[in-house]
Amino acid sequence: MLYPIGIQDFEKLRQDDYFYIDKTDLIYQIVNSGSYYFLSRPRRFGKSLLISTLEAYFSGRKELFRGLAIEKLEKEWKVYPVLHLDLNIEKYDSPDSLHAILNDALTKWEGLYGTAPEETTLALRFKGIISRAYEKTGTPVVILVDEYDKPLLQAIGDKPLQEEFRATLKPFYGVLKTMDRCIKFGMLTGVTKFGKVSVFSDLNNLKDISMDRRYVNLCGITERELHANLEPQLHELAESQGVTYEEMCRLLKERYDGYHFMEDSEGIYNPFSLLNVFDSQRLGSYWFATGTPTYLVKLLKQNKFRLENLITSETDVEVLDNVYGDDKPLPVIYQSGYLTIKSYNKEFGLYTLGFPNKEVEEGFMKFLLPSYASVDESEAPSYIRKFVEEIRSGDIDAFFRRLQSFFADTPYELIRDQELHYQNVLFIVFKLIGFYVKAEYHTSQGRIDLVLQTSGFVYVMEFKLEGTAEEALRQIEEKGYAMPFQTDGRKVYKIGVNFSSSTRNIQEWKVEE
């Protein structure tokens, strides 16, 4: 079987007989239910293939849909002029970079439909193209924009550049409303929704289906689709990995499932990672390896974000679905696919977010570590392995000496908020360790209590800032943190740890059995 790794062109996919999960019934439903749509999904989730499929459909390419659901649903197969703009193919580091790619697209369309001397701006040229395409063909125009937000994402942290991009894109996209009479259908896709506040503020006829229950599986793969389309391959994969079929299903679900784009919806598998697994016959970190979320780290650090809030924060639909700003990192982290909806409180309308699966959680933590701790990216995996070995063997002193090295020589400007910095580094380290040993987190009044469990040991830790290790131990005793583990047969260590503001590091630790 040919798996469409990196194939985003529907024509190529169909003509070369690549694997395809039929979503065309949903596409037909969308096309026949409205005119203007917006869809937000994480990268590598099939947005580009969706846009390409729509282009083939509106171009009347009936032969490409042979055997698919839409072949029986569509009776007319009319041909429309299609304007397809892909903003995913450029590095946007200056106003000229955006102008260049828009100009390139407009010039190509003008070659088909003509130009006019009075059309001196990008928006006026776009408007003129739509008008002439409608007049020349006698058929309304279809407009498809892929990754509309790529320039704005790349400009996070550079407000003047982002404002330049907004000033360019707002009138350009605004043409969709002013030329409504000439347009049959429009769809814009992207990762984030911050354009809805500024770029699309005048485009109130755009229907956002990002959190629409009818279309949650428009991109991605559901459990039902996995078993309906890849059941023999699942058995082959289990055999190649030397595990049972049931174990393989569990591993795939743990690593690649878990995306929820609205409350109480079915989980969605990451299609890029899942298809890579079947293609390579290996469980790997495929999605995370294709793009590093540097803009997310910028947001987290700019806003002095407490990393533990990634998995404990509650938020409402207005934050998730509508609002984005440089002072609100949570929405863009969610929309980018690094967090997903884990639960929903119907009474108060509040969503609890969390990492969708192990691939994302582990990859994100590994990526964050060098940005927060004094450790080289290439050395981080080795450090984590050694941490785990020391925990499993009961070598507490070696563990804390190694932990000290994570805080050593950290630039002063990174830790002006020292307590936050300590908590963030500890959160990352213990999250990574937690993939190999059981880790539990309990937070109270800004201080971190931690329990690490292995088959032979239980470590109950309390961290203090500008206190003493003795005080930390006393708190463990007074609050009875170790009590639940006293009778389970494992060796229990109570560990008090103190951080020093002057040394910007762990000052001391004391251990009691």
C-alpha cells in the first residue's frame, strides 16, 4: 500500500493510487450548506489536502472522485474558476516577503483573467480578478486560501512586522465580502484564529467550523476510520513489532490519538504520525519532528507563563474559539495542536486542556528543556536517561547533583522571576522523567510537591525557596505526604530541597527514610 506521506495534492494522490480515507461526503455537505468557511487545525492534519480536494471538485474533475461518496451525491459537476492561494510556501521575515507571494499569485491570475491600470494595490487587483473571472466565465468564483495565518505566526514576537502583515491581509481578505455577488464559495484554513479579531474583523459572513460537531473529523482519522480502513495493516504492524494486536492498538491510541476539537467529541488520531507508523513500521515522533514550535516558546517566555498551567488551566470558548493576542498564549498553544480539550464543565462552560497524547507531551517537554535549563539540546535525552537510572537505583545524591547542573550558569535575565523559573525547570524535568517512572504533581500556594515512584522506591519531595531543607522535611511530615506509601513494601524516601536566590540553584537537600 502507498501511504501519502507528504502528498497534499488530491490529483496526484488519486492518480497514483495512494491510500485515502474518504471524506467527500463531508465536503459535499459543506459545499451545499453555505458559502464562506474557516477551519482551524494543527499543522500536518490534512488542511492542504482538503483545499486541494475542493479545488478538484470545483474544477469538475469527476474522474478523480470515482468510487468515493461524492460521486453518487453530486449530479452536475459544474466547472468554476478557482483562485487557490497557498501561503505555506514562503518564509515571512519582512513586509516584502508577504507582498512577493501575493503579487506572484495575482500575476498568475491576471494572466488568465486580465488586469486594469487603476488596480494599484494588492486588494484592488484581487477584486478586479474576481470580477473579470466572473464576467469572462459567466460562473461565480471559488476562493481557497491555505494557511492564511503563516505570516502572522512567523511574526510572533515582532509586533511592528505583525502589524504590517495585518495591514496587508485585512483589505486583501476583505475583498471576499465586497465581491460576494461574484463568489460561489470560499474557504480559508490555518492553524490559529487570531485573524478573526483583526484580519477578518469585517468579514462577518465567514462561518467558523473549527468547533462544529458535524465536521470534527473533516481532518484527521477517527478510531472507526482506523479499523475500517487499516485493519489488516494493524495486524501486520503488531506482528512486525512483536506485540499483540490489542497491545498495538493501545500503543497507537496512547501515542497518536486524543485530539478533541470540541467538548464530548470522539478522539482524532494525528494522520501524519499514524500513516508514518504504518509506512515505516515503527513507532516514532513524526509530527513533532516536522516543525519546532519556536513561536510558542517565545509566547510562554514573554508572558512569564507557569508551565504547570498547561495542564491545569480552565478556560472558556471565547478564549479557545475567538480571541488571540500576544498576551494570551493559551489559545495559540491549543490551536497549534500542543494542547487539546480534555474535559468540559457544562454548568460553567469551562474547558480543561491537556496534552493530546504521548507524542506531543514528550516532544514538547524535550523541546522546552534547553530553552529553560542550562543543557544542550543534544545532551537532554542522555540527561533524562541518567536521571531515571539514578531514581531506579536509589542514588539520590547523584540525582540532585545532576539536577543542580540544570540550573548552573543560567543567564540572569532568564530567571528574574526565580520561583517561576525553578518551578518551570522542575516541571519539565519531572514530566520527562514521568514517562519512565510514575510521577505525581501537587501544587499549593506556588510551591511544588512531588512524588516519584519506581518498583522499589518512593520519593516524596518538597521544594522551598529561601527556606531550609529541614523546613521542607518538616512540612512533609506535618502534612503526612508519605503516609499513603508506608505499608506497600517499597522503600520510602522523604526529601527536603531548598533553592537559594543568591546562587540561583539548589542549595541543599536532606533525606530521611
